[in-house]
Amino acid sequence: MAVLDVDAGRLTARLVLEEPQATDDGQGGAEVVFAELGRVWALVEPKTFAEEVKGPGLVSEVTHQVTLRARGDLTPGQRLRKGARVFEIMALRDLDETGRFALALCREVTG
């Protein structure tokens, strides 16, 4: 596979990488909270947008691809946050099999 020339200067979005952690809710159950793992520079690009009527309202889903420097601790289920915007990592892949950059396929979480 050819080595892709990713311009690190295009990674201009500062995102917070978060990981889900279960905590005791005080009633015998667990609550999922997200803990910060670090901050990353990334390129966030919208990919798809879909709307669907469900029940009394309209539900929309927006997907993005996020390019960032590869890290050994990236896994699906984590999320990336930019201010109030949250991107759930659905899948990951190495852009060119060199281990330099990762491509995260994300779903923007609303509500």
C-alpha cells in the first residue's frame, strides 16, 4: 500500500479523547461516565447526514471521519469531544498501514 502524505498542518481541531468508565450509582447499579484520556489535534470532516421520522419527531444522524495521529490506546466505543460536540468512535483504521495516522469513523451524538 502506498504511503499517504497526510499534512499534519491540517490537523487544526483540538479534541478531547474520552473513555467510558462504569461507576457505582449508589443503588446497586452502574452509571457510565467518560474520563479524559488526553487531547489530540485532528481533522474533522462531515461524511453523511440522514433524517428519519420516528414517533412524533424527526431523528437525524450525522457521521464524520476524524483523522488524527495514531495512538496505541484508540478503540471503538471511546469518544472525541470538541466543546459541546461529541463524536462517538464507531470504527478505526490505519490510514496507510504505517502506524502514523488513524482514521476514526464517528457518529455525532446529540441530546
